[in-house]
Amino acid sequence: MKTAGGAMSGLLFFLFLCLFSFFTASASTKQGQVYIVYLGEHAGAKSKGAILDDHHALLLSVKGSEEEARASLLYSYKHTLNGFAALLSEEEATKLSEKTEVVSTFRSDGRWSPHTTRSWEFVGLEEGLSKGWQPSGAHAGENVIVGMLDSGIWPESRSFSDEGLGPVPARWKGVCQGGDSFNSSACNRKVIGARCYLKAYEAHHGRLNTTNAYRSPRDHDGHGTHTASTVAGRTVPGVAALGGFAAGTASGGAPLARLAIYKVCWPIPGPNPNIENTCFDADMLAAMDDAVGDGVDVMSISIGATGKPPRLPDDGIAVGALHAARRGVVVVCSGGNSGPAPATVSNLAPWILTVGASSIDRSFNSPIRLGNGMVIMGQTVTPYQLPANRTYPIVYAAHAVVPGTAANVTNQCLPNSLSPKKVRGKIVVCLRGSGLRVGKGLEVKRAGGAAIVLGNPPMYGSEVPVDAHVLPGTAVSMTNVNTILKYINSSSNPTAYLDRSRTVVDVKPSPLMAQFSSRGPNVLEPSILKPDVTAPGLNILAAWSEASSPTKLDGDNRVVKYNIISGTSMSCPHVSATAVLLKSAHPDWSAAAIRSAIMTTATANNAEGGPIMNADGTVAGPMDYGSGHIRPRHALDPGLVYDASFQDYLLYACASGGAQLDRSFPCPASPPRPYELNYPSVAIHGLNGSTTVHRTVTNVGEHGAHYRVAVVEPMGFSVKVSPTSLAFARTGEKKSFTIKIEATGKRSRRLKRKYLAGSYTWSDGVHAVRSPVVVLVA
């Protein structure tokens, strides 16, 4: 009777959910969806009121009344780009898209999500600096303002102290928006402004559940605090992650820069809303529009689209970044965490600096002592330790699952998959793949396991992200987990013990490209190489929200001030900080010039002088790291730069998919080919015979500079640069040259790579201005 009653209750609940979903969907359809109506640039100088009136007039043309038109408007973008976000039916959106003044109309979807100390010292080692990285100059970056689009900030962190900072730059026009647990006093001379944006989020998900997020710029998640402190956190001695790991002094790359916080990412409602955030185009565009109006110099956006990248006119970040770049704002974005599969990189517009992720020279060594006497090296930042003086039985998760577990995930330790009878008191070996790494540890703990060993499947190779598990545990490479499994399968009574972990530095070789880092080619336009560069993104220590645990799991009540996490979200702010230092040293440089300096001074070699490798043991290339690993000090003095204008970008968009991004600039009948954009790298797709690429460089070094070119040809192709030398009489002088790329037929048929890479480098004996040359053969 009890079972029947439970089944009936479940059926009634299911019917209730169906009816609720039906009525919610009906109401949503009637109300409409959030659409962005993009109108390009502002035509002449108009007041904000006049711009708002124009937007209302457009809405009134498809709405039934003035009242309905005004009620439907969520955002009016009026600082840099011209456009608005509004609740529209599909029919209304279509009608607006047909109007001559409208560039594009696209839905504001929640397809965007965040791409989730020692790292700066390692960046210095890549520069050849024995003492690691130190920003150049006593006041480097002090009056540069960085806009952070993310999940907010924990302002009480010592990383955001304003001690010793001068007054807020007079040009700052932003605000410190109050809200839940956040008022104007939360801002200071370091965090000089803060806003939050959630109109599109709430239009889609309903009113924010403040149990899981603050309705204010305060960070409940931790991601935004982490990225902000990586860019511009103050120098804080005596910092460590939970358990004392990575102890030392924490500092951002530009510790004197000012921070402006734009909270645009919010929890996804569901069983565990703390795990992942979502971000909507309309909210992000409003933040980017305000950020430029407020006076930011650099925008750091560790956010990217999930799934297929949107077209440029339908990409909120790309549209916002285009207009920001026109006003000199450098926009840096993460490339995504969908590697190592090819063609997974996101944030593909050439006016965005797109960042991959690589390791640093630090590990957290945790020996695993097997019963046969063999010692396997793992890595962990888990503070828990197995009781000493005895070994523990060790079992492979695939041998310990409950009946009915899907055959392809028996080794994954997914929720409720393990049998307590088979794992209680044992060390459980699980594999990465489906589900959260820390979630696998939680499942082992639920089933009564003593500890977890998390192993890599082949795709992750030797890359080992570390986690603060909720029980004793460690993680191992593909080779090491195979050794452990071979031991388990060959022993009638396999046992093991996990030794205490310790922090180790000067690990070689480093950096390695992270396997999770999204790879090229660029699926929207293969003639633009993406990512642009790589930077530290594996196991990065930075500030954290005290409202979030180190794992974000329900039931994990641990509070930390600093946390170690991985992702291109972590590498992006390293490059943003580099852009800050360049903006401080060269305030008159364009966003394109700063991007060029960072790219052409990047290195394809590791700190030992060998080639950068992937974590699976293969040699990395431009599809993995773009131009290479950043070298901020070299970027301050690049010698030559490749500049580009707003009109150049509009021409590129015309050539790439026929996108007219501004109604005042009609696309010509025959625009230059996409690879003719004056970009610091060269990529050619579908080469048939030969092609000639044009480039122009600007001398930003000394008068009387004389450069000669050196070429490394891709296998099977000749690369001829003409002229082979460039002489500059003065700083600011421009010189043009051509690059002729021709197939020679010497390419091996057995070659497995789908692209071939070389480079050309302009050198004057002081500067080496290097550009990768990539030919996609498939």
C-alpha cells in the first residue's frame, strides 16, 4: 500500500510538473523571448534620451501600443554600439530584422558560460628572468582600469585592498551599485566600480533565487573573484590553498591596476545550482556598453559559447568587443575548455584576443604505494589523509558498480553508481570523463570508500588538474593509471596507500598545453588563426568567494579565501594583465597594436628551450597555442606591430560570411579575402597552387631600425617574403610586404596532421617579431 501510494504521489507530481511547464511555456510564448536588435554604430552625436526614443520608436512599429513597447524594453545600448534588448515574439523579431536600419536580430540565449601566485613567477621564467616576473616600473598599470565580466567579486579579500593606491582616475564615470550584502562602501580605490545585470537571465529563468546568488555584484560562485585577483590582485604574503598547498605570496599580473566589476553570470536553476553559471547575450552586451562608457581600458571576459559558435552578427561578445575595440579598449577572452578535439575554440572574432591554457612548473606530488612495492606519483591538493600504518584494499570502479550501470560509464564513479558492499573501506580507482571530478570523490565517499584515485583516459594524457576532494584522494596520468590497473588485475589481493602530498616547483618540461584547452581551427573563418596565444591555466591559485566551498558541491561546507582551479578562464586574466601593462606603457597604442605585441613576442618554446608539448606527449603547434606562450616583458618592446582599424574589421566581416556589421558601411562587391586582414598570424585554408598575402607593419621601436626576415617553411610549401628587408627612418613609419605561399608537392602522404605550420620572423638584432604561418590541408 505504501509503494502504491508513493507511485500515485509520483504520478500526480509528474502531472503537476507537466501542467506547470505547459502554462509557463504558454505564458513565455505570449510574453515573448529576449531578442537583441543590433543597429551598428551610432549615427552622429545623439543624447541618451534621443537614442532611447529611437529604440522605442522601432519597438512601437511592431508592438500594439506605446505602453507595450516601453514595457518590452530591457536594455537600451547607447554608449558605444547602437541597439537594444527587448521581449519580442518570433514574428516581431522577424519584422524588425527586415528593417533597413537593423543589422541583425538574434535571441539572447543562455548559451554562454564561464570557462572554468606561482603562475606569474613562471611567466617570468618563460621570459628568461631568473627571479620570475615583476611588473616593469614602480607604478606600472596604476591608472589602467580593467573591466571584469564574470560572476562578481568578494571585495573583502586581501587581494582587493586599496592600501597605498592613489585616487581613483578622474576619467572614471562608473558607479558602485548596491544590493544584497553589497553597498557603496564595498568599493574602494582598488575596486572602483561594480554593477550587475540579470534582466535577460530573469526573463528566461524567472526571479533569481537568492539562496544561491547575491542580487548584487557580490560573488557567490568564486569564479569572478578568482579571475579578478589573477589580473590585478594586490601582493599578499602568506597565502595558500586549503591544506597549505601552494603557499607563498599571491599577486595579480598588474597589482596596481583598478578593477571595475560587471556581474553577468548567474546560477543555472536545478538540483545543484552552485556548480555552473550561465550568462546571457543581452546582459553581457549591456555590461560591455556600460564598461566602455564608464572608462575601462581593458575587458577581461572568461566566458564563451557552448556548442556551435554563433555567427559574428549574432554573437553578443563579438558585437560588444567590436565597438569597444574601435574606442581603444582591448578585449581578452578565454578560448574554451572543450579540447583536445579540433575546431572547438570559441570567441573567434579577430578583434578579440583569444587565449588557450597551459601548465606552469608547479606540481602537488602525492605518492601512491602499491602492495607490490611500486610507487606511483599522483597529484592532489586534498587536505585529508588516510590513517597511517596500514595499507588499504584498492578496487577499480568498473568492478564495483551496482547492477544496471551503463556499460560505457562503469569506471566513471557517477552518482549512485558504486556498490557500498564492494567499495566500503577501499581505495577506489575512477576515470575522468563524464561528470565532475570532485563529484566522483563525493560518490566514493557516499558508498563508504576510504579514498579515490582519479585516473586519466587516453585523451587527457599527463595533464593532471588537482582538486580539494571531500575525502583522501589523488589524481594520476594515463600512463600511471594503466600501471595501477595492471597491478589490480594481476593481484588476488591488491592494496595501496596514499602518502601525504607536497608542493614541488621547477617541474620540467613546462609549460605543457592543457588537454582541456580548446583547439583550432577557427570554424567560422579558418583564415584567422585561433587561439591567439596561451598562458597559465592549469592549477592556478587565486582569491575565492567565502560564500562558495572549494568544490562548490552541496554538502561541502568548507570555507576558503584562496582556491586552486583550472581552465582557460584562468589563462585569460593572465593575458588581460599583460594588456594592462602595455596600455600603461603605451597609452596611445590601439587595441590591435597591443594584441599584435603580445602575439608576435610569444614563444613556441618551453622554459628549457625545447618545443612546447601537449600533455599527451605530442609536439604542440599553432592550432594548440596560436602564436605561443605569452612573454609580457618582451611584449612591452615588440619592435614592430600589425595594426588594424574598425573599417578593416568591417571589411573582414563582409568577406567572411558576407556579414555587414554596420549599415553606414555597405559591403563592397569584392571585399579583400579574409586572410588579407592585417593580422599578426597567417592562416590559409584550401590552398590550390599558390596565394599571396599582404601585410603592413608599423615601427614602434627606435629611429633608423633595419629588419631582415627569416622564414621557416611548412613541410610541402614554399614561403617567400618580399622584400626580405625593411628599413624604417622613424618611429611610427609603416612598411608593407607580401608573403607568397605555394605548394611544392613534397608533403608526405603519411602525414597525419590536418595542418602544416611554419613561420616568418622580422629581426633587427634586438627584436624578433615572429608570425606563425599555417596551411590547412583538410
